Amino acid sequence: MKYVIIIPDGCADEALEALGGKTPLQAAQIPHMDAIAAAGTVGLSNNTPAHFPAGSEVANLCLLGYDPNQYFTGRAPLEAAAQGIELGPHDWAVRCNLVTIENQTMVDFTADHITTAEATELLKSLQEKLGSDQIQFVPGVSYRNLMLFRGSADSPAPFGQETRTSAPHDLTDLPVVDDFPRGPGSDMISELMAASHEIFADHPVNVARRAAGKRPATNVWLWGQGLAPSLPPFREAYGPQGVMITAVDLLRGIAAIVGWPRIEVAGATGYLDTDYAAKGQAAIEALKEYDLVCVHIEAPDEASHEGRHDAKIEALQQIDSQIVGPLYAALQSQGEYRILVMPDHPTFCSTKKHTHGMVPFAIAGSDTKADPAQTFDEVAAASTGKSFDQGWDLMKEFTAK
């Protein structure tokens, strides 16, 4: 049996007046996703329990079959795993976004999609001026970076389970004054964020960006802190040996922790300009070696964060034609198979942020019974009456033999 999981990140949405009362999934031309829905089982899954943040970190753990109540410790430790960073029992990882804040408003949580080279230079300056044996700033990809606090039994981190921070992508175009850190260690986090503003103000990277008409990285935004998680290998929990195709460190990290290798695809950016066709072809090639291939595409979520329903529809159509269609055809030609299409969480174009709520899923393939639903969208999924209130339970059904 071969398995494929396709995750169009954040593609679930609400009905939009600009689309005549349709959601982006309903408005998009996605014949291959619709074919999977028509051939198999369609329903709803709750991957964002109400007592957790409505973010990709919790939602993707749920989607892949891991109960966040048992396994979630924070977003940043998952991303640390993507870089092969080992966290000791007293070490904390903290997500370190490069952002643009003007007049106390989150203008851009990506600092105008700053390049990795520019980000590396900025974090080098932070390490020189703010770093220590305990505090380390680690470059990642573009605006997505990390801060590590290397603690010990004698010198523990000031953070705790009661420390509260806010995801910058949920603050787009909103004031940030009420969303600074709270709880244990919040003073340290706030002081580091404030100090970064001074360091970045006249930094050569920002001077060059302003001269080029680009937004500067005004400071870092620290959030998503946590200790190292411990997840059972996917193969032990569910059977198939998987592989991950993604351009996002969060998914790379989850893959590393559950025992999946990753395939890095040239041209995969984690943004709207990603090479959809290259991802689709890489997935088809991976089917020859692995039992399960998981393809994650960030583009719909990025479009939602920008409030661009047109870009979201275009991303969905590219995913359908360049990834879902070729992969579905390849699966059907090679024997027994199952395919799952499901976003991790809803991201509303109207609010530009992640939200709690059910997302649609479609499963087709061997030993899958068709239900009346003929399309892949929120309304069709709600009409079948099939749902997983605990999203992590869906993986058991998908991989059951």
C-alpha cells in the first residue's frame, strides 16, 4: 500500500462577499481535488483544539496523528529539530521572527520577505551585542529564525509553561501594545525585542533595504517558546515509513522528530512563488522508495495572511494541477493506495490570521467507500456528517489496513 498526504496549508476559509458568498475552495477550479472527494470519503476534522493556539504547530501534529495534549511543547523546539539542533533537558527554543513594526503596528510579520542572507547578517549582529553562553541567535530561512536559551539545573531559563507570547502573523495590521509577552521570563523577552530595535535601526542591511524601496526589519519578535518534545516514530505508531516534502522549517522539524527524512526541492520557497510542479514531480519520484509521501504547501496560508483571496485561489489551482493531479494519477497506476487531502487549520482572508475550527478532508483509494459529496470544500465536507472532533484520530483511519 502506498500513501500520500497533501497539506494545502491554511486553505480552509469562510464565505466571502467578494466571491459571491463562496469560499476560496468553492471558487477555485480544482478538478483533481474534487475527483478525490467524489471517489472517496469527505468530512471535517478539528486540528485546532480550543485550548491551544490556532497555529500550524498544533494543527500539523494533530493532522499527522499526534495528540497535542500529550506531545506539544511549543513551536520553536519543532523548528530547532529541522536544523538538527539538540536541546538539553533545560534548554528552551524561542521563535525569532524578523518583523516590520511602525507606530506600534505590525505592518509586516515577514519584514517584506527578507532574504536569508540579510537575516543572517542581522542575527550575527544580535549575537555579537546581545548573545552569551546562554543566549544564542540562530539564523534560519528568511524571516523565520530562532533564539536558544541554554539552561542548566543550576541556571534554569526564566520561562515556564505560564509564559505567554503571541504569533506575529496573527497581528498583521494590528497594534502590538497588548500582545507583548506575559508571565515568567516576559521581561527578558521584551528587553531583547526592544534592544534589537536599536541594533537594527541603522544596520547596513536595513540601510540598503530602505534605499531599494523595501521595508526594513525593525526588530525581532520572540514567541513560540518551548522545551524539547518527544514523539514516538510515525512508523511505530501507524506503520508506513514516510518522507516529507516542504519548504517550511516547522514541517521539517516535525518530520525529523517522527523519523521521516526530508526531500529538499529546488525552487520550493514556502511562498506564492514556489515551484509547484517541482514539488509534484519530487513526490512522484519519492513514491518509488517510501511507503508514504507527505507534501506540504505553504502558499494558501501566505495568501490568507496578506488578505488576498485571488492569490489564494491561484495557489489552490496550482496545487491541484501541478501536485494533486500528477500524484493522484501516479498512485492509481501503481497498485493499492490511499490519498488524503486536508489543510492543517483555517486561515481567513478577512482577518489575515489563523483561526480555530473544522477543516475539510478527503480520502480516496483502496478500501475507501464513496459518500455523496462530489466536491472538496467546507460546505460539501459539512454535508456528509462525518467528522473527527479530535483531529489526531483521523490518521488511524487513513492508515488502517
